[in-house]
Amino acid sequence: MARMLPQNRVACIGKIREAFDSCPRPTPELLSPNGGIDGPFVHKNWGHLTRDDVEALEFFGHSLGEDITYMSSVAFRYFVPSVMILFLSRPDSIDFGGFISMVSRCESAFQCRADGYTYGQIAMTRPQAEAFREWFGQLMTIIRKFDLGSFEDEYKGRLRALRSRAKTFTPDTDYDASTIQAIRRR
């Protein structure tokens, strides 16, 4: 972080790092275990990246955000803290598509999508849920930096709902747990 960030964002980044520190890097076959049409894109766009690489991205747009939807739960837990930190440290590198894709994926992880879609729950610890909760709050304070235009109020409401959900809900089962176990047994 080249420029000085407000203390509240620095504290949030520290909480994110601590909460996700022990999450392992996924093996290549676990990047996107259900593969399909999107698996190759996840491998191509994310397979070579480390957490430090993600934090240093010059641009986080729709395609990288959409890839998060098709990541395995293991890959999500490894990469998401760096994406969260990127949003806080360099919001100018996030475009509209990247922002809405990330919010949508978080709604799936916390099982609170407005459209009722329930696929995509990600198991996490209470400290991880708390790090998300604080992150959602920080995003609400800097939401104008994401150039959402007429969608700003809608997404502020969605972040508020996510923040409320993260306060009481800790997902304990990954949507792809059985698939990942099968891959690990091979």
C-alpha cells in the first residue's frame, strides 16, 4: 500500500489477514473442481497468482469477479482475503463488474441472495465471518469510489444486508465439500 490509508481500513486489513492466514493455497485440481465450461478460465486467470499478486492487480473487473463464482471453496478462502484487501487499498482498480460480481458471490457464500438462489455457501470460521462483516462496513463508507452510479443505493443496501447476515451466520458447510473430498481421495 503505497499511500497512507485511514486507520479504520488498515485495522480491517489486519483483521482480514489474521482471519484467513491459515487457509492453504489450492492445488491445481482444486481451483475449480466442478470444472465445466468455466473451470479453464479459473485456472488460466487465477492458477498462477499468489495472494500478493492479487493485492497488486492493476485492474479487477467482471471476468476476474465472475471467476470467483466458479472457484472451489478452498480457492475462495485462499484468494478472497487478497481481493478484499485490494478493494480497500485500491478501490480505483475495481470496476463496476468486478464490484457487483464480488458482492453477488458474497451473498451466495452467506446464503442471502435477493433472488433466492442458494448455491455457493462457503464454510468459514467466526473470525472470518467477522472480517467479512467489517469489510462490508468499510465498503459502505467508500462506496462512491466504485462508480456505481444509480446502483449505489441498491448496493449499499445489499452490503448492509450482508453485514447483518455475517453478524449471526457462520456457514459451516461448503457447497462443493463432497466433490473436493472425492478429488482429495484420488
